[in-house]
Amino acid sequence: MKRVKDLPYFKKIREVREFEFGVFYYFDGLVISEIKEGVVFDWNMAKRAVAAAKEIFGEETPIAYISNRINSYTVVPTEWLKFYKNRHQLSYYSVVGSTQGSFASIVLEKMFFKESLRQFNDLEAAVAWSLDRIKEKKETLS
């Protein structure tokens, strides 16, 4: 699986934030995460990444989020409700993974992100889809 740093799109990076639980890459309106192996990802961790996004993008920018699941980690199921209720300007959400385990939580996640959740096997395809959605959303807002 490709890492964010392997993409040609990486040259458009605005900022990288490294947390003890993973690395978050911030582009214009796009956030891509690579959570570390074995992490139990919860809302307190997500809040730190969301705060960084607000700091970088401001409050009004539509945001697409890509979870690049290059490592095996767990999302606490009960935390998805907190994430959904507090998702701020998160407009689109996609998951990139190539194993059955990487899509294990998709069923639960789809309960919260019905229209805006997509799954991909290829990171570049997820980036292209996300950028198209951001562009469309910006055009409808202008």
C-alpha cells in the first residue's frame, strides 16, 4: 500500500502533524491520516487532529478526510457517535485499505457517514475522489 509521502500530490502539502498515535497530513481542504500500528483510536485523539485542521483551514472550509489504513489499529466503536456529533466541517470521509481487516469497521462507519463515506484500495483514487468532492462543494457555496 502507498503511503502519503509516496504520492505525487505530496508536493502540495501544507502541514504535517505527528502525534503519538499517528501522522496527519494537511493539504488544502484535505486531511489524510496514517494511524500507527496497534493504536486504539478514540475521540480524544481525533479531537487533537480536528483542532489542528481548524487551526490550519479555519472554521468554514469544507474538509475531506482520508484514513489511509497502512497499519492495523482499532477504532473504539462507541467513539464513532462522538466523532459524528462533533464532526464540524468534515464533508467527506474515505477509507483506503487492501485487507479485510482494514474494512472491518466500514459497516459501523457507514451508519454515521451514509452519503459521504467511500472505500478505496488505492490512495491516489481516494485523493482524486476527495478533491473532486471538495471542488464541487466549493462551487455550490460560491
